[in-house]
Amino acid sequence: MIARNGFIRRRPFSSLGFLVLLILAGLIWHWRVPLQVFPSIISAYTAKEYCSCRFVVNNPAEYCRGYVKQWLPSTIDEDSLNKRVTATGLGRESQARWEGQRQGCRLSSPVP
């Protein structure tokens, strides 16, 4: 019916733009849960990997900062005395702490 009255023939770019927006909206709706969790993954990865690099493998701090550096910005706060790392990225904060030589580092909830 759309082709009969010529809407697509008269406005091909508008029709294509509308179709792209419709597909994009469908993809966002389909992937809504993973997209909501993604910001937490950045800070959790940074905290856990930095903690493991520093306290399990005993690498220097500068090496570990380079090891966990990503193209998305994140900050790292290290508490060497308690062997705890707090990382912030995309507005989320995660903490990891060293459990022991056999257990390694574990993600924990941030301290308020």
C-alpha cells in the first residue's frame, strides 16, 4: 500500500532514515539490560585487574596502571596498607581487595 501511493518513491531518504531509526530502537530495546550493566563492567574490571596486578603478581604501580588502561576514562585509588583498590569509570565505582595469596583479589561493595 505504501508503494502504491508513492511515499517511498517521493521521499526515499526520509523513508530510509525512519527505517534506520526503527531498527536502532529495536536493537536498543533488545539489548537494554546489557547496556544498563556496561558502565559497571568498566570500573569492576579496572579494580579487579589492578588489584591482581599489584598485590598478587607484585608488579609496580605504574606498570599496573598501564596494564588496566582502557580507551574509556577511569580513575584508580590504591590503599596499599589494606591492599584495597577503588576504581571509578563511567560514573560507577567498584572496589577490589586482596584476600590472600591463594584467593587473590575479590570484588567487594564500595564503602559508603
